[in-house]
Amino acid sequence: MATQTTPLRFRKMHGLGNDFVVLDTRAHDLMLTPKSARAIADRRLGIGCDQIMIIEAPRNGGDAYIAIRNADGGIVEACGNGFRCVAHLLMNETHKDKVTLETVAGPVVATRAPKELVAIDMGPARTAWQDIPLAEARDTLHIGIGEGLLQDPVGVNVGNPHAVFFVPDAETVDLTTEGPKIEHHPMFPQRTNVEAVEVLNRSHLRMRVWERGVGITRACGTGACAALVAAARRGLSERKAIVTLDGGDLEIEWRADNHVIMTGPVAEAFTGVIAKELLA
């Protein structure tokens, strides 16, 4: 439910078609329930989105605290495309070229990049089995599970869990069928995002994604980061590459200090006021 004296406005934004409802609750008392989140995310009866990005007052000296809800109402640790969108808003608001987003997964630093792009430091890539997390000790470079064309993934955590599968042709993978099986595989106690990645060359990857709690989306920023880290770990790519998603390209760099930098565009589609019924 939500308690407020003025209408709650929203912005509909997207990064490469990965779309978000952005709520600024710094001036509102809002407690978004899973049911309300699902109602807002519903593409027929609500506003429609992959995730809800909630801007809250900072708690530890950053520019804002960012909470995230998936379309299924679940809490999300990180969302690279969504972080770029809210960072863009905050940089315009503060007239700064660098902002720090506080998140449940830790601080995220965003900076302006050339050509009106936004670069996000997603923090260090984590590859230990406990950090993915997996249900048991396994080599995260070869986890050894699979469904259909998706076999033997690499495990990476970039604020949230990912299972990265390398395939000869990303377009032929039946993500609608195989994605949810991997998402809910017993090996992933917190479920997982699923990436099907085709190596076009050492500086260019093609990726399709099944997002945990959402389904197939046009782009996934943390997934693109995980794909680059996984490819570099297996020796299939350089540590900097273009990742082409259904919605377009992201530039990903896995730096020597283990931090992953994602650079890409943001866009605003429309604004409006949320009906009280969606928050009831």
C-alpha cells in the first residue's frame, strides 16, 4: 500500500528496450507490495515494465538509494540498464557528471559518457560458487548442468546471479522453454538469470537473455556484464567487447581491478500519474 498526500508520478524509461517504471519516492511515504508491483508491471492492466526502479532518499552518503522490483513483484539486487536510467535522471537533477547509487548489492557509481551515453561501474565480478550462489561447491567455469541447447554454463554474479551458456547460434535457442528450467534449477537457490551467448569474434558477443522473474527481455545490463566476464574467463574474448542484445549494443569492460564497466544509452518514453487502484 502507499500513503501520500499528492499524486505519485512515474516515468517510463528504457535502456535498449529493457523497460522500467521509475518512481521517485523521496517526497512520498511508499511501501510497494509485491501485488502492487505486479499490477504496475502488467502490460495490459497496468503501466507495463520489466522492472520498477524506486528512487529513495540516500542512507549512506550517496546521491540516492535505489530499490528494484521485478515484474513478478520480487526484489532484485541489481539492474544495469535501470541504473543507467535513474543515474541519468539524478545527474540532470544535480547538474553533476558523476553520481553514486546506493543499492542492496552495494554502491554503484555512474558517470556521463560521450554521445549522451551513461557508464556504470557495476563493481567487482564475483565468481566463487558461494557468491553466485550455487547449491553446492562446483567449478563456476564449468558448472555442468544444462537443458536442450544450453549446456555447461559459467556462473557469474554481477550484483545478481547469472548462468552464461555459450552456443553456436544464439538465435536458435528456445529460451521460452529452456530459460525457466534453468532459472529454477536446484543448483541456483536464489534462482538465476540465463544468457545464451554466441561469440562473433573476440571483441563482439551476441546475447539473448531470460531474466529471473521477468522472462525474455530485449536487454539485460548485468547479463551483458556477466557474458563478457564469462567469455574472458574461458578465453573466448578480450576483456573489453561489444555485446549485442535484441535491443541494441552495450560496451562492456572487465577491468584489471575486477570491476565491470557498462556503457550504453537511456531513453524516456512518457510520464504520468499512477492510479490509486494500482497501489491499493
